[in-house]
Amino acid sequence: MKSIILAGGVGTRLWPLSREYYPKQFMQIDGHSLFQLTYERALKISKPDEIHVVTNEIHQYLARNQIEELGHPLPEQNLLKEPVGKNTLPAITWAMSRIRGSGVPACAAVFPSDHLLGDDAISRIAESEPLAGEYLVTFGVPPKSPHTGYGYIRPGRSLGTGAVADAFREKPDEKTAKKYVNEGYLWNSGIFLLSSDVFFEELQRYAPDLSAAFDTKEPDYAALEPVSIDYGLLEHSKRVAVVPLPGNWSDLGTFRAHYESRQPDPEGNVGTADYLSARNNYVFAPNRHVGLIGVNDLIVVDTADALLVCDNQHSEMVKALVSRYNNRNDPITKYHRQVHRPWGSYTIVEDAEFFKIKRVTVKPGQQLSLQHHNPRSEHWVVVSGTAQVELDGETRVLQKGESTFVRSGARHRLRNTGTVPLEVIEVQLGDYLGEDDIVRFEDDYGRR
């Protein structure tokens, strides 16, 4: 069985933990990221060369690095890099077309990369493969409550291991959600099992333009219409089955979902804080002492550069807050203080009007692009490791405690030729210090 992992989302409802350039599926909170847990889950039913990962171009190095950390490398051709997000149906179709290209009909499990899922559910997915020979199989979760944050599926005629999917419903209000639960609806998990034959037959029938686009070797992906697999295919097809998933499942799409996935203390609180006469609160503030007194049902999320406080019942509205920041072109939704790059990372130590201080970490054997900046100059101080600096065609080596100055307009490059991480303090000076002030001449990672 093949596996497809969808890792292109940006997790706006989990701001400020999730940012555009480092979204929730890649955040490593308890030793592994949700993406890594999903990849390990796929390995239970697929070999590494049978897994396809669809992610955004800006996240490709995050995905590749985190897979390499697991010791089960993904073939380069199996990492599909979207130039722009187009929702789930184009992403799944792209991966399924690669699977179909092998010339042998195959079945693929489709996993979102930001869910929690137990081993019992993986067994149920594997057991459902015969059903996928006739149906597009989706998996539903028996609801624990009338949740308004999930879509719902109504099971119909029994098919043994599952049932015909009679109807798909969008996220309801609370009254409608209670009605769905009482009538035996299932939460829509966003997990699918698709045979290449059935999938492309139904795609040709109900989304012919998308099907035709992938008849070519490489479609113009940016020109495709964005559409979800539910809206674009499953809600139209007469060949859809739903199978109940056993065990624990959560999409972890909101802080309310994170709260519900954790074991609370006797007063219903989750997270490290001091609580006095406070109940049913969720706190994530790993670098700060937090005290809550006389408040209930709050979400408190603290990061190095942003603080979120909201009512637990309004956690879905974080997405609207992110939209407000985006409308102001505020970079707070894009970057954390620490920004990951294919060569390593940098952390912003201080950011003022005419200067910025960064701690730059370069992995052994890696180098930054050969580049220059127009408005700004830079001063580099090596604090750990050995740096090879190329500056206007001349190369020199800097040891711990040594420094160099990069004037505005100078072509420069930083390399780590050692066996341990290189740490450099970078002080930027200039009238404009934006990350888009980079002109690249050479780059090991194909960036422009």
C-alpha cells in the first residue's frame, strides 16, 4: 500500500505557535513533530519509496530535514513541492498521478500531517483496502461531543467494514451539531484510502478539467483551481464509502483541540502555570512563569514575540486575527524569532529601526548563498566553530572571537567547513533590514 502525506498547510488557527514559514505540522514540541509522527505512521503500511509528501516550496527543506532525522530518507522524486497552495484535491491528484505513473494500479492512504492517530486506526485503514477497489474510502470518527469545528458524514447502507456515505455536511452550529450526533453522523477525519483506478475514473467524471491537467507530465500547478477533495469530488461521487476509525483521533487544528487532547489536572487546567481559583484553562508558555487567578476557560499562549489570550470557545477566531495581521502586512504571522533555512537557522536577538542582531547557525558542510545586500551592511563575529568567509572574491578563515565587516553591495558567502555547528553573531546596519534585501548569484538549494 502507498501513502500520501499532505503537509502544505500553515495552521493559522494555531498562531502564534504556528507561522507561515514554520507551521504547526513541523513544530517539535515533545521530541517529534506531528509531521514526523505522520511519516512514522505511514511507514507502518508503506516503504519509504512508497510514500509521497506534498508540501509547499517554502517548507521543502523542513520536510526533508525532519525525514532525515528519522533515518528513513524519502526519494527526492517523492517530495512534491507546491509553488502555491491549491487545497487538497489538486495535491492528492498530483501524488496519485505519480503513483499511477508507475504503470501498476495501486491503493494509497492519504494522511494529513497534523493529526494524532492511534495504531488501531492504522490497522483499520489497512483492513479497508478491499473496499477501496470499488469505492473512494473516507474515514469517520465516532463523535465524543457535538463539536462545531469539524465536518460531518452521514453513513448509509452497510458495506460490512463500512457504509455508503450518504451525505457530507460542513461545520455546523451547536444546535445542528447535536442533531448530527443524535442521528449517528461521524466526524470527517480528512483521511482517505484511494485506489488509482477508482480515483481517476471519478475524477474524470466530476472534475474533468483537473483530470485533464494531470494527463500532461507536469501541469501548470499555479493555474489550477483551488478545491478540497470533499467539495470537488466526494460530495458528487456515488461511489464513496465511510469507515469508522477506532481509538483516539484529533486534528489538533485549534487550541481547544490541543486542550481536549491532554490530560487536565483536577481543576481541568492543562499546561504549566500556577492556578488559584482557576478552572479549565490551557497554558503554553515554556519560557515564562504564568499565574492565573479567578479565571476560567482561557487559552494563554506565549512565545518570544507574541502573546495570545482568548476564550476556549472562541479558538476558531484566531484565524480571523491572523487575517487582520496579514491585511496590515505584519510579518508576525510569517516568522518566529528563530527562522529555519536549508543551511541551518537564524534567531533574531534584537530588532530596531536601523539595526538588527541575529544569531546565525550553519550546519556542518553547509553554506549560505553567494549574495549581496543593497541598503544594509553586516558585521560578523564568530562565537563557536570555524567560518570560511568569501568576500568580493577573497576567502579567509575566521576562528572563535574573530570578526569581519561586510559593506553594503559586497558579494559575500559564509561556509561551515568544520564538523560542528558554526555560530555567528550578525549585526545588520542600514535604513532597510527586510529579508527580501537579498540578491543571490549562486545557491546550493536552487533559490533565486
